[in-house]
Amino acid sequence: MIVVTGAAGFIGSCLVSHLNMLGYEDIIVVDDFSKTIKYQNLVDKKFKSKIRRQDFFQWIKGSGQDVEFIFHIGARTDTTEFDLSILKELNYNFSKQVWHNCVKFSIPLVYASSAATYGIGEYGYNDNHSIIPSLKPLNPYGNSKNDFDKWVINQIETPPFWSGLKFFNVYGPNEFHKGRMASVIFHAFNQIKSTGKMKLFRSHNSKYKDGCQLRDFIYVKDIIQVCSYMMHSPPSSGIYNLGSGKARTFIDLAKITFKAMHKQENITFIDTPIDIRDKYQYYTQANMIKLIESGYNRDFISLEEGIADYVTNYLDHNLYY
């Protein structure tokens, strides 16, 4: 059996679909299934059973010996969440219990970390373990992810294989339910479709012109390919960056989206919301050397290719992956 936590969410549901394509159906999907808006993400996917998040550790007590691999993708991912108790419970304590069970039952583990751990990037975007204790995330979400990374690298007892993947700015199908936290591409598509325009955040940093803020955008199909690699050809255990390795501007993103929708460009700028302005990342770019040197040899999907696929094969038709 393969366990996927956060299986009804964006990345988790894409991973379940990918595993199905590889022939895996003996999958345990774990999530908070009270949120019915996410149900569509699991339609037509094949799995053995659903386990509610709150019942998972009771379930694994009796079934852990049959689990071959755990993908722990579930988390509270809202970067504007300031209830520290929620973040500590879901992103830290829950993850520690997953880890302990992987140790107990000798289950390989891949878990979702985040590029939010890097803060403004004052220590760079290099995934070596030595800088993790020094990182200064910009929000409680990033802190919760970094706290778990810090805990992990200090563990003596570990699963037979483990990997934390620092996801950068992920976009792609199955994010309909994410609201404000959906990708910029998702919001761009809907803005352009309804208004013919795209609003970008104005820069409040003199080093960057409006729209020239840079982010490492990675298509979800690359995310699940790397997850598959970790299961089938596990490299050395450790924390790995998972981005495209190439920073792109928001203007690039907007122009590519207009092109994919066959619409004339019409880009305007608005002030960055006050509640995120002082915690806004102006530049992210994953150093991907560690993953590539581990043996991963697939090319990452370019922003042009990814947006074109996302728009024409999913968003245009309200289809899921």
C-alpha cells in the first residue's frame, strides 16, 4: 500500500492520478474530507480507501506493516494563517507523528517542505542542511515548515529512506479549491477571462520595477515526476529543492497567459496588500544541483510549456488531472 496525505488537495490529488497512471491502485488517501469543495479532485481516481486525517494514526497502528511508502503532502498551506496553534498541530506535530510511524514500521517517506522556509533569501536558495537552522521565514507558515525541517535533520532514528521536498511556486490543475492561495496563473486566467485584463502587484522595492519581481514557478507535473523518482530510484536521504531552477518575472507569466488564451495583452498594476507587503518575496530561484547530481535527469517544463498545457488542457475546459 502507498499512503498519500493531503490526497484531496492540489498536489496530493495530482500525485494520486500519476500513481494510477503507473498502475498503482492500492492507495490510502488521507485528508480532511469535511471540505466538500475538494471532492472533485478525487473523482475517477482509483484508491483502496479513504482515511480521515484525525483517524490516520489509529489506522496505521493496525496497518503500518503493510504500507510500502508514504507521501506526506498534507499541510496547512495558507501563508496568511496566523493561528500558530493550527500550524503547529498540522504542519509540525502531525508531521512528527508521521515520521515516528515511518521509523516504527520502516516505511520510506517523502514529505512536503516549502521554499517559504528561505524567507527573503539572505542565505541563498541552496538546499544544504547547514543553513536550515539559520533560515528566517517571513510568515508563520514558513516557520512551521522550517521548524519541522530543523527537527528532521537532528533525528538519529530515521525511516529507511526519507526526503523533504522544498516546493517553490507550484501551479497546475486541481487547484480550483484554493481560493486566494491558488497560483498566479490560475488567478491570471480567471481575471483575463472575465475582464480582459491582468492586474499585477506593484513593486514596493526600489530594486525591482513593477511586475519584474522574480519567482521560480514549477508545474505540478514536474512535482509528481520528482515524487515518483524518489519512490522508484531513491537517492541519498535529505532535503531537496524542488523548483524549475529558473526565476521568471510576473510580467513574463502574464504575457504567456494572454498568449495561451489568444488574448491581447492588457496588464495593469495594483498595490501589494498591506497584510503581506512586508513579508513579500521579490526573488526566488531554486538551486537544483543537489537533485540533478542525485541522478534525476528529466528536463523541467518551461513556464511557456506549462502555462500552455494548463490553460488549453485544463482551465479552458474546467478539467482535472
